[in-house]
Amino acid sequence: MGGFFGTISTRDCVNDLFYGTDYNSHLGTKRAGLVTFDKEKGFSRSIHSLERDYFRSKFEDELHEFAGSQGLGVISDTDPQPIIINSHLGRYAVVTVAKINNLRAIADELLAQRMHLSEQSANNLNQTELVALLINMGSTFVEGINLVYRKIKGSCSMLILTEDGIIAARDYLGRTPIVIGRKEVHQLSPIGTDDCVKAYAVSSETTSFPNLDYKPVRDLGPGEIVKLHAEGLEVLQPAFKRCQICSFLWVYYGFPASCYEGINTEYVREKNGRMLGEKDDVEADLVCGIPDSGVGMALGYSEGSGIPYKRAVLKYTPTWPRSFTPGSQIRRDLVAKMKLIPNAALLKDQRVVFCDDSIVRGTQLRDNVREFVQNGAKEVHVRISCPPLVYGCPFIGFTNSQSDLELITRRIIRDFEGDDKTNLDKYSQSDTPEYKRMVDEIARRLGLTSLKFARLEDLIESIGLPKTHVCTHCFDGSSNDQQGDGEYFG
């Protein structure tokens, strides 16, 4: 997926920028970048690969090279960014959290207009660069950003660092979040007078704020565009009416302490687990969450079912702190084994309910189950905090899947039906024979004693937003991605 952080202050912002960006590290593992602007030094930028190291270790030794009271940071699972642009709009830097499905088609259209794009290795385009070119086609930043909204198929949220402030623009359907934070800190100056430091920040995660003394102000609305200054903000474009925020924020990739639309991630996970536990009739000796995102659900499930919670499997955090895994299947399998350590003393001869966030390919859970059994578990029951993933996501890159057939559900549907696209609506509804047959087959292939998924209705109730406000495409195939100009772009 990816995440970003931007800040503008009445004082130097480099430390806030560094640590604020670091708090988005769980959102991606490929690349990271920082950029600052200083009136004397201009723009300073650095981009590093994260595939073999962590954000902090890559950037800490070069922080002295950055200067200024405003800057952007990004954790990217796609292209190298930030991009620095010279244009009729002035000089600026841009970062994105985006998935653009028609990237090549837009690039061909721009090339036909004699515009040019650089290419990365393997003939890939830099989607953030393409976004910048579309922005440049507008007479203003707002006009250019709306052109991005109109042109792309997928989603795109962005931050733009100009010489006189930071522009934040949330995806036109709000699929990915942007939250605004503000701080005002009084401190003694070297001569003993009161020195008030004021700053604003924008981030993908509210987790970025508390330890840096920022207080959440509000979320940007879908399609909303604001400009931040050190002492205030201005709305350049009000929010659009329709919102389709990704439900998987609360299920999987959101950090437990973060809030989206004012709703806390851990609260949703615990409530969802409690609802599933209250309805379940399984007989078991203990409940255990598969770290990290399954823990909140397991705590709620334990409360709802009355089965005690125990840490029968633990994540080895000193060297495997992130939730995302490598692109290579072989390395994914190895990392999945390395970072989870079963506690045989708690597993031996026990009937265990394991709670996890989702099942994508099934490979990782199948191998985990084998480990649990080898360490003494007598029965392995699995409870999943979301419905089965039946549809690939065209809006956000939250998995490394390149094809819907990488989903275990679609492989099973193909085996049952002869192809993987037959009766998808029936396999997506939890009260159909097709759904029950599919779930039973998943349990059989993964070696589970039993398997249950959360119902979509319960997940939506746990989140607390109307179903029409939340994207659930990966579960039920629904889509509200119709870009009516009158409705969205006024």
C-alpha cells in the first residue's frame, strides 16, 4: 500500500519529519523518501530502498543534510519518490499513495501529446511522475489534481510540497486516509523568553502524532484539497459527497492505535472478535491471536466466547517488526516461518482457536497450522476477522497478488465450477450452500479442525460506518467507482 507524512512548522521540521514518516513504516517495504524545502538551500531530497533494511537506519546518518521548516516523507510499495518538478506552477515535490490501473494508457496519451516520462527497470513507469505530469496540465494545483482524479482508474492520495506550504489531496472516493494534526508547544528560548512553536502535519496514520505532540484535528474528506501553513490551513476544494474508504484498514494494515474517520482500529478488531465469539459454539481450551493484526480480534473473541486468551504463538519482533512480507513466494514462506514462534508449553494437548486477519493464498496459514500441530496442538480452529477474499482489489495494493487465481477462494471455485468466475455472487454470500462448501474446502486444504469467517454484516457493524460509506469490493464484488462529473467534480 504505502503511507506518507508531511509537516510545516514555525521552526525546523526535520526531526518531526523523520520520526513521523517512520511511524508509517508498517505500510510498505520497498522504498522510502524524504524531501524538505528551505528558503536558502532550496529542496533537499533522498530516496532509499527498504528491501534489505529499515527506514530509520537508511536515513538517520544523513539527516544533517536536510534543512527547512516544511517537508514530506513517504513509505512506498511502488515507485521511487518524492518526485521534484519544475513547472509553470512553480517548483514543487510530490508523494503519492496510489494504485493506478490504467498507468500505461495514460502514459501513451501523454506521449501522443509530446510529453515525456522516464522509465524504471523492467519497462515500468513511475506513477508518481505521471501524477505530476497530469497536475502540470492544470492552470492551478486544484485543476491539475482534479485532472488526476478524472483520469486514473484506481485510487490516488497525494501530498505536494510547494515553496509556500503543503497541499494535501485525498483520493476522490476517500479509499485511503489522510488525517490532519496540529501542535502548539511553548518552550524557553536561549534568552529565557517564551517561544511558541506552531506546526501542522498530515499523515496516513494518526499513530504518527502523539509522540511528536500533535493532536488530531480532522480527517480530510474524499476528494478534499487543503493547503497547510505553519499557523493554519485553507480549504482549496471541499470534500465530495461519496466515500468508499477501504474496510481493510481496520482488518489488516492499519496500526492498532490509529483512527480512521474517527474510528480506532483496535476497537474495531476487538468488537468484531467479540461478536464472532458470542455466536460461536466451538469447544476449546484457549484463544490465541496470530500476531500482529489477529491479536485484537482474539482478545475480543475470548471475551465473547468465555475461552481464555493465551499467547501460544509469538512474533519475533527484534528482526521481523513489520506486517508486510517480500514479493518472492520462497522468501514469503521463509519469513512467515521465521517471524512466528510457537510456544509448545502452551500448545501441548490443547484445543486452540487461532484468530487471524484474513486468508489470501492460504500458504502461510497452512504452514503455521503444521507448526502448531507439530508443537502439540490437539485441535486447530481458525477464526478470520473478515469474510473470504473472493475478489482481487483494483483500488489498493494491499497484497502482492498479481492475479485473482492467487486467492485460495478463486482456485477452489475454479476446481468446483471449471472456471474461477462462475457463481461468484453465491460464493460471496455466507448463507449459501456454495459458500459453506468453499469454506469447508479451505479448512480441509489447510488442515484445520474448523474454520469460520466473520460475516460482512458484522464487520460493517464493528466499523460503525454505513455500508455505502465503506469499500467491501474484495468480499462481495461491490463497487461505487462511477465518476459522474456532476457528482464528483462539480
